[in-house]
Amino acid sequence: MPGSRKKQRTKALSDFELAELGEGRYALRGDVSFRTAEAILRRSDRLFKGKSEFELDLAGVSRTDSAGLALLLEWMRKAASTGAQIHFANVPEKIQAIAMASDLSEMLQDH
């Protein structure tokens, strides 16, 4: 069912927005879940390429799950591997709760 997979990918892209605000600042809005995380990561790879420091504002995230935390951790890993600095603002309470339950909350606090 290749057509149905493409349809799901297109829907996932329309369920979130990763906007560049300028000066290394970005805003992530909408659904950040298992359904959208892969598409968000692909989009962010293009936007963040070559940046040495950036901030992600997550105030507009309307829905999230553990894939949201996994996405933040992946961004942290990629930033560390390139020597970039990454900062998160307005991390949703649900992501913070999952991080705390997973004993990862200290990692997020440093970013």
C-alpha cells in the first residue's frame, strides 16, 4: 500500500510546523508524536544544518508522547556530535513528566 503510506506522510507534515524565527531561533507547533517525529526530524536536519547554536520554542506543541522526548534527545545527540549548542524553551509538561519517569529530566534541564 505505497499510496496509503504517502498519504500518512503528507498528513503528518500538515500536523506540525517547524518555523524559523531568525537568529538561530525556531518554533515547533502542533503534533509531536510517533506519527510525526520522523517527519519533524527530517525537516529539522535541513533547517539546523551548519548552525552552531539554536533554540527551539515548544510552546506551540499541542499533542505529544514519548516520541517527543525521543526527538529532543536525538536533537541533543546531533548537536553534541557537531559541537553545536541547543536550548529548549517551554518544554511541554508531558515531555517533562516522561523524562522524569525515565530518569532523564536532568538532561533536559541542561538544555
